[in-house]
Amino acid sequence: MVVEQFEGDLAEFIDLFHESTGLDDREAVEKLIAIEVTKGTNYGVIRDGDTVVGMIGLYLDPVPGVRDLDPAQVIDLAVHEDYRGRGFSRLLMDWAVKRARAADQTWIWLYTGSPGYTVDVYKSLGFEVCGINENYWGSDGSRVWLRRQINELPTS
Ligand SMILES: CC(C)(COP(=O)(O)OP(=O)(O)OC[C@H]1O[C@@H](n2cnc3c(N)ncnc32)[C@H](O)[C@@H]1OP(=O)(O)O)[C@@H](O)C(=O)NCCC(=O)NCCS
């Protein structure tokens, strides 16, 4: 499987956006997609035939010289449930890391919802927890920030 940069209408795989955001509301998800398009977030996808079965977004601060103020952000990672557990999210993250390195980024960061399995997934993908807000979503749970240094060669 390969990751390719997606060019087209992100709504083609809106089901994956529902998964990554945890939102059922289609209008809300469409607005979030529109925001990422406006920002210039790039999406890498994995396809099975014509169907997109995995996606990841990478936002690079477009303002040269102040990049360190706003490191690269990974957003909207999701793999279709029938394709999970096969290393697809690792492939997608590798794609994002490669692009961020090519843009001279030192760190990538992301946030996720309540500490649950996604925090473990990101730790497996080389991230460390760098912040937790226990009540970010009130009774719906916490927000966890994670980051990964990407300008070092692997130690093994
Ligand atoms: C999170 C998600 C993208 C993982 O995708 P995946 O393709 O199944 O993940 P991979 O097979 O590439 O696994 C990557 C690593 O995470 C680990 N991992 C995967 N699922 C896990 C789980 N449920 N619990 C703990 N670790 C898990 C794997 O063991 C692997 O680590 P390893 O190589 O050290 O063994 C997928 O479960 C998903 O789409 N979930 C719904 C959307 C979502 O919550 N996205 C995140 C929003 S912040």
C-alpha cells in the first residue's frame, strides 16, 4: 500500500472525517473540512481500488521565518475500521513526517480526545504527551497534546 497526496473534494471520504472528529453532525464536519481546505492542509490517503480507506492531514505554517512558533500539525488521522491493525496509520504518519522534514520542521504535534487508545497509538508512532487538559470537553473528557521530534535519525 502507498500513501498518495489527495487532490480533489475531501468530502469523497467524509465518513473518515466523522471517525477522526468523533462528530455525527454532517454539516459540522463539512465546515471543518472547509476550514482545513482554506488553511491549505494537505491530505495523504491510502486507497483500496478507488476507495479511500485511510487519511491523514498535515498543516505547515506557510509563513517563512516564524515556523518555530507554529510547528507542523498532524490532523484528521483515520483508517476505515475494516483496515485497522495493518500498519496503515504508521504508513500515513511516515508520509506526514517525510513531508514535514522536507519543509525543515523540527517537531510535529497533534491533539486527541480523551486519553484512550488513540494516545497509545500515537505513543507507538513515536509521540510523547506534552500536555493534558482534563476538562477540555467538560464531562465529555480531556484533550491531550502530543509531539514528536522529527529531525533526529532513528536510534535503531
Ligand atoms: C487510530 C487509528 C487511525 C489507528 O489506525 P491503524 O491503521 O489501525 O493503526 P496501525 O495498525 O498503523 O497501528 C499503529 C500502532 O498503533 C498501535 N495500535 C493500533 N490500534 C491500537 C489500539 N486500539 N490500542 C492500542 N494500540 C493500538 C499498533 O499496535 C501500532 O503499534 P506497533 O507498531 O508498535 O504495534 C484507527 O484506529 C482509527 O481510524 N480510529 C478512529 C479514528 C480516530 O480515532 N482517529 C484519531 C483521531 S485523534
